[in-house]
Amino acid sequence: MGDPRLGSRLKEIRTEAGLTQAELADQAGVSRKTINTVENGVFVPSTLLALSLARALGTTVEGLFYLVE
């Protein structure tokens, strides 16, 4: 389940990179549905997934995800 304390810039950064959910999923080695659930706050990514997403988008984990105060 999602966690209301976790915010995500994933969709914004993915869109700026010109990638579809499916393209990002391919680069990160996961399904498009996984990308969708992370973007919609339904699923909190594991550390490994967060690192894979950050690498695929050329940013850091902190650049993608943040704690909501």
C-alpha cells in the first residue's frame, strides 16, 4: 500500500524525459503497471526499484521521492 508520507515526482520527471510509462518500465526492468501504481501513490517502491527508476531517469532517489511534512 501507499504511504501518505511519501511524495513522488516520478510522473513529472518521466514526462519531462519524454518517456511513456512502458518505456520507463522497460528501462527499470519492471511492468508498466508497477510504474503506474508508484506514480499514483498506490505502491511504495522498494529501495532497489527507487534506485533503478532514478538511474533510468538520470536523477537521484531524492530527486524522485520526498517525505511529506
